[in-house]
Amino acid sequence: MKGSGRMNEFGGVSRHLLARLTALAVGLPLALLVSGTCLAATHSIDQQNTAYNDARNEGTETIAQTFTVGMSGTLDQVDLMIWLTDSNQPGSATAIIEAVDGSGDPVYPPVGSPLSTGAHAIPSAAHTWVPFTMTPLAVTAGQHYAIVVTPTTFFTGDFWSGGDEYTRGKGYEGGTYTESYIAGNPNADWVFRTYVTPAPPAMTAAFAAPSMSVGQAVALTFTIANGSGNGPVTGVGFSDTLPTGLTVSSGSASACGVGTLTRTSPSGIALSGGSLADGASCQVSAIVTGSAAGAYTTTTGAVSSTEGGPGNTASASVNVDAYPSIAAAFNPSSVAVGATTALTFTITNPAGNPDVLHFIGLTDTLPAGLTVANAAAVTTCGAGSLTVTAPNSIVLSAASVAVDSPCVFSVPVTAGVAGSYTNTVTATLGGFTYPGNTASAGLGVAAAAPTPTPTPAPTPTPTPTPTPSPTKSPTPPPTSTGVGSAPDNTGGTIWLLPFALVAFFGGLLILVDRRRRRTF
């Protein structure tokens, strides 16, 4: 080692161990390195010591500087003030980031794989900042690390030895001769800078309610948080396009510090120019209206900041339900006075709705002339209860109706007075009326027909008994006495006697003496 103000109390390191360290730093497979994606963001100096005096380190010794992370995010660059001792001997140096041991010292030689690596050619100009682009390393404020630099040729490094310029770490030098360790000087700090890209803000989104009805509105709130240790961030913003079925009105408002929340009808929401202090958060809200029934999820673009770059997206979901429909009907729709008909109600949850509808109510007061009988607390329609109170009250409360499962119930109604009736019923949802919440049913009641007087049955006319015809005596057969009868063409009967002729014609009896003609 040579040069003024050298760190004489630093020990040396064997060339063998130096060769191992160099090989480890420059020959690691990519799979062993901490991988990351370079964010489209602005990194800033996190830790540094820019002061130097006439102290120099010259040679091929490994040097190290421990530091404590001040900003959470991604460490992606280390700057060191080094240059070639002999401009005729060009060379390069490799920097690695490693963890420190329990005492806060770098582990030498490093144990395991380095956390981050970077290499750069060593310039010949004195007091030159050499930027080492490092494999991105996620760091958290308060963590302790060490920068270990190994040259491939003689070089000169600047440090400060007159006091402790950087109180959150200290410098180390590794000898190249007989020592096999890195010694530290609590009052020496290498000229270095570390750069950290802050972790991007994190965002969540939520609707103020899980469901709403068509035409109603709920707040959609976005919460943006800048993690503790990130440092202040500016240019905070995001954008969101609502899905069809959800709408927002145009307008703008101040939000998140100096930012502006802009709403563009029908579906645009955007924040720009916001600012957040270290560890701070903010909320922005937009009033969103449901224009069509359905289940909706809105997903934002990535939230970002100038310093932290793009972060996460956020999603929020909400259901939009169409109002229930109600219908009423009498069956039959025409009755006579004193007759009973059924008044039927039907409540339907529309087919496009994603939810079961709860807290449905119904109130019906029958028109005068129609009556119901008392029937209290009749369970119907999910958890609902139906109360029927004479003479004319029908009340349904706290009913639940699922899609494709209408609520249907009937109440017997008696018609007491003739006339034409229109019954109108009113429904509520959650205790509130809504468009289309009424239904009507018509009933005709006819006067009772008079009781007819019965017609007496006519007295039957008796049928006359027919007079029987006289029975004729049979004509005796002729006898041997010579007396007998003979037919007569006049319709009468003639008897022949030995001494006379007797004839009977129409009631006239004629006797003729055969011996002497005589008429009686």
C-alpha cells in the first residue's frame, strides 16, 4: 500500500482469497443473483458520503463500506470515487452488496451468494465518480448492508479519515499480503453513494355497499398508501374505466395533496399529480350509479408515482339489482254479494338480478264493501310474515324473494256490497317505495237475484171410469124340442117356440103367434 494518509491500521488479505472474491463477484450465474425488473421510475440518493481529504488507498486491496438503508424500495446503483493508479494499466472493478454480520461488519470473504452485483471500468481521471449499475435489490429502511469492491488492477480510492463523516456505517480495507481479514476504521468512510427507487404506492378500491338498485348510487373509494420508509413521493396517479352498466358524472376535485381527481362521464375516473409524505396515505372517491342489473367488477390501471414507478392495480365489485315487480288479481273476478273470492299477490325478483331481494314489504287496504277475516303472522315468502286484519288490512313484511322463485300468496275476500271495485296494493323494498311498486286488481260484485215464488202443481183431472157393455148371455144350443134361436140380419135375436115366434129388436119384444099373427 502506498500514498498519503493511508489506512495503516487496516490489515491485508491473501492473494488467494482476493482471487476467490473476484471470481465470486464476476463469475456468478444469473440464477444466483437477486432478480428484479428495473422500474420506470426515478431513483434517488439514499445514503452517501461525498467528503474526502488527502487520504488515499492505492493498490489492489479490496475495500468495503457498510451502510444502513434509509428508504424502502429497490437498490439499483452504487457510486464510488475511484480511479486508476497507473493509467497505462487499464482495469475494472466489481462491486457487490452483501449482508453484514451481527456486529455490523462485512463478512469477509462473503458467505454464500452476493445479494447484488455490478461491474465498471476504472477511469484514469482522479476523483471520478464511477457508477456501478447493480442487480436490483429490494431493501427496507433500517436494514444493514456492505458494499464490497474488488479491483482487477492497481487503483486509487478516496476516503475521509479525519472524522466520522457517515455515522450509519464505516469503511474497511482488505490487505493483499499476509492478513486474511478486512479491518475497519470507525473514523474512515469511503466516498460512496447508494441509490434507491422507492417502493411504489399501494392502492386498494372498494364500493361503499355490496349491492345497489338500478338508478341508485354508491361511493367507489380508492385508498393510496405510501409505505413507511419510502420517502416522499410525487406525481401519484392512476386511472379507471368503469364497466358498462356503471356510470359516473363528469367533474373534478382536489385530492391526495396537490393532485386532481377527474371524472369523465360515463365511465372515466383518473387521479393525477398527487403527493404523499413518507408513510402517508390518501383517499379519493367517486359516486357511481348502477344503470343496468348485473354483477360488476372494476379494475384500475397501476397506481404510480414519479419516484416509485408503477405499483399494483386495484379491483372492486358491486351488484346492481332491478326492482321487484308486483301483481294482484281476484279469482274469480266477478261474484255476487255475499260470495267469497281469492285475492292473489305475486312478487317477482327479475331474472337479470344477481341477488336475492330482502326486506320486501306490501300494504293493502281493501276498498269499502270488501272484507277479510283475521289471520295473524302467516309465514310466507322466505322469512316474511303476512298479517291479515279484519275488516280490510293486508300487510306483508320482511319477505325475501329469490330469482326464478316468485312469492305468491292468496287472501280470501268477501264481497258485501254490489258494485265495481279496484283494489290497489303498494310494495316497498327496504322500507322505501320504488318505481313500479303498485299493482291493481278489479272485482265486479253483482246484486243477489230475488228468491222465485214456487208455482203450485195443477190438480190432475180424474179419468172417468168407462161403463162396461152388457154381457150377452150365450145362445143355448138347439134342443130336441124344436125351440131355438136364429140370427137375424136386423141385428136382433129371434127365438122359435113351438106355438109362437119371439123376436127382440132394439129393446122391442115381438111375439107372433104361429097360430095367429098378433102384435103386442
